Amino acid sequence: MPQTTAPDQAFAPAERDAVYRAIFERRDMRHFAGGTVAPELMRRLLTAAHHAPSVGFMQPWRFLRVASPALRSGLQALVEQERLLTAQALGERGGEFMRLKVEGLMDAAEVWVVALAEGRERHVFGRRTLPQMDLASTACAIQNLWLAARAEGLGMGWVSLFDPRAVASLLGMPDGAEPVALLCIGPVHRFDEEPLLQRQRWAQRCALDNILFENAWGQPLGTRESVTG
């Protein structure tokens, strides 16, 4: 049979560069410029999130919009409660932590709570030994939304300082549902050139080569080993 050459599946250079730009310019935002997000734009972002990969195609994510100012204030109070407890747990870095801005719940145009759906235990495919893959799948959905928001010129911040049981109770979630993220989304004044926590010297991105191994944990990538039979 005649051999055929598979078509090039790569994106065009400009399209490829746009994907990488969204990845490298994504930021965890805390400062918002008010304004609004058009419903059709918000739906585009949620559609991008809903097209994330999920183990066993379980689609464990649920998205709850918080439009009520009173509910936003309630979420902010829960975050503040956890912020104080986190500062205590950090010990000598507690004061430094308290100077960081950790949320924009009252300033962002949109606030969405992302949760794991109830009844996840029925999904066995891919979760029998790794039940946390429901959370990993939901994180992929959040990242999709984050990158799409950056491409649309919107900022997004992931707030994780809260007691999941308290948030679930505040929002009337059923037993088994578990909130994992409070997402602040909306227009921002600017995107910083580097992550906020890096700019404020809380932490630095580690070197890529320090986290790449080959064949055995801790063995640097590219190390040649003699193989004996």
C-alpha cells in the first residue's frame, strides 16, 4: 500500500504563540477595576472550563455564581477568618502574610464558587486507587477558565482560604459536594510582569531543571546509566 504522510497537526505559529502567551501571562489577581463581564463572555469562559479533561469523563465540576452582595460579604468573612488562622499557623512569617492581599471578593465583577459534585464515589474509572483525580480534573477546568479569561483580557484570582464546610453551608450545597475555589473574575487595571507573590518576595519560581527526573526520583534528566542484564 502506498505510504501517506500524516498532516501537520500543529497550530499556525501565531495561534501557537497565543496559547503560550496566555500561559505565561496568566496571573493570580487580587486587585480588580470593578466593571462588569458580559453574560455571553462569561458563558464563553465557562464553556472553556467545561471542556477540560476529566478522568473517566466524570466531569466532577460545578460552578455557582455569587451575585448577592450579602453572600459575597459572607464569603469574605469566612476568608478573613481563615486568613487569621493561617497567619497563626505560619509563625514568624505570620505578620508578613497578613500584609498580603489575598482576595478581591467585593471588588471583582464576578464571583464564582467551584465545587466537586456530590455522588462522585460512583465514578470508579481512574479513581479506584487515585480518588483525588476528581479534584485534579476540576483543577484542569479552573485552569482552562483562567487561560480563557487572560485571552479575553480579564483577570482571575483563585481564593482557597476558607473552611469548605462553612462555604458549603452558606451556599446550601448538598451533602457530598465540596467547594474547592472561590474565583474572582473581572476587568483589572494591569497584569503584572511577574506573579504577585514573587514580586512581593514571598516565594520564587524554582528552576525547571530542579524538578525534572529520569528513571528514578532525584536522578537528573538526561543522566546516562549503564544497564546490566
